[in-house]
Amino acid sequence: MKPDIFSLPKRVIGLMSGTSLDGLDIALVEFEKAEEKWRYKILKSREIEYDELLVSGLSNSRELSYESLQTLDDKFGKFIAESVQNFICDSDTRKVDLISSHGHTVHHSPEEKNTVQIGNGKIIAEITGIPVVNDFRMPDVLLGGQGAPLVPVGDSLLFGSYDACLNLGGFSNISFDREGVRRAFDICPVNTVLNNFSQKLGYDYDRNGELAAKGCINEELLNQLNTLEFYKLEAPKSLGIEWVNEEIHPLIGTHRIGTNDMLRTWVEHAADQISMVLNENKIGTVLCTGGGTFNGFLLDRISKKTKAHIVFPDAETTKFKEALIFALLGLLRWRGEINVLSSVTGACKDHSSGKVHIPSLRL
């Protein structure tokens, strides 16, 4: 008989903190496996908003010294742990078997063998008394991979009935099967840029794309954006905030146009890049999730440029899909099963990635 750590069903908490700094997504998921197919049920979910102090700390984390970043790593780990404890208490849930945390990305330069996600997993394990899996990206980078995207394994195992899965978050990314092999890559920034300019107008984000809809497209800027070198690269490829800071903001800074026009131009750019990927890969039905799915104007522009049929799951799966899939990635790591695909990241082999932290005293 297999030891208990391999038994199913399992209740796993998945945690996701995206580049758009919306907050910490928490999803409690129960997983089962029957006839080699994974099944899931989201039992409870919640978004914990960051206060201004934490937003400021995470926003400026790339500029911190090593010692200061370690301090923030510990602080954010404690915040995660306390958020999870409150979530468990408020949910009146039964035993949680595992916590799987993406952490918050500070650096992502895989070509320099550098990727950093903060949110100290050992602290989370010790405070909650629950085993934790985190730090999924670095092992892949050390194997020659991009360390991203990681979600495609979950797309394949949980949502394989769709031709593709499209995520509209801080960055947009897609995954799909080609000749029995999973392919995936980042497409372009979405909310990372849109939120930045919305905040210049006094809004946290562009609700339903209303701010962008008031603007006009700057054709010169749009053409320059659409011809950036990244879009010509073959997959596997991934994006980080470094690329936005080095390529996007300097380019935008050369154009003196209003903020609404900038938002409108970016929506058109994102719609161009996303629809081009859908069309080039002859995608029929695409499952669309992430915060960008609530931007009706962006979705309308994408729909007008592609024949792909865009499908949306229930609201909870739409919002918490990444937390859901990181719960699965953690469980796969706990079971010693493959959770990162070399066909997606470019690593030298498929592997089971993530650092496991066992609490010294389980609650």
C-alpha cells in the first residue's frame, strides 16, 4: 500500500500573487484522480487585498538590497501565512493537506539564470503547521528553461477538452496541444501596463475598459509596439516586468499622447497580438480566464480580430484559475510527479519542480 502522502483525495490551498498587485488569491481545492483523469472542486476562494504599505514594498522590491529583500521575503511570508490561517478559520474547513504558493515575482531574467519569487515558504509552513511547496521557477531555470509559464501542465490535465487556454492577467499567455505535445508561451503584457496608466487617472484599474474606450489609437505607437523583437521570437519565451521597464516604458515615453489614448492604443496592441496567436495556431475553442476577462472592451477588440470561439468558465474559476492550478502543481510535486514540461519552458527535461517545506510541528 502506498504511504498516506500519495493518497487521494487531497485538499490543497493554492496561492497566487500576480504582477498587477491586485492582491493574494487563495483557493482551497479538493483533488481526485479516476481513470487517469484529474478532477477538482474549488471549495472556497478569496482575494486578500494588499494594503498600501505592502503594495509599495512589492512595487519597489526590485530596487532593494539583498538584505532588505530577505526582510521583505520574510514579511510577505508571514502575511501569506496569517492570511491562510484566517481563510481556514473563516471557511470552517476540515483538514488542509498542503499549501502551494507561487509567491510574488521580483526578478525574472532566465537568460541570466535569475528568477526570484518572494514569500518565505518555511515561515508559511511553520506558522500554519501545514507542508508548503513553493519556488517552482528556479529549478527549471537551472535546467536551462524559462521558468515560465508553469500553468500549462494544469491546463492540459484539468482543461484539456479546449483547443487552448488563454490567460489575461498582468501578462497574457496561452497553452495548447500540437501533435500530442503541449506548447505555451507569454504573448504580451496586459494589466501590467493598463493598470499603470489607469492609476495615472486616479483609478486602480480600467473598469470594463471604459477609460480606454474614450481614447483614440495612436497609429505610430501601435505600429512600433507591434514590431517589437519579442513578438518575432519562437517559443518557448516568457516575459517579466524587466522587459516592460526596458522596452515598453521608454518607447511610450517618446510619444506625447494623453493617458486615455495610451490606454486605447495598448488595448489595440494587446488585441492584435492575442488574436494573431489564436489565428496563426488555428485555435477553435479557447478557454479564457484571468482578471482581463472582466475588461469587456478588450475582449470585444479581440473577438473582432479572430474567429476563435472564446469561452468563459464560471466566475470563480475565471478569477482563481491560476491559484487552482498552482494547487495542482504543488500536489504533483508532493507526489513526485512531473509538473513542468520541457516543451513549454525549454528545459532539458520534464521534471517535478518546487521546494518542499515540512513544519517542525504539524497543527
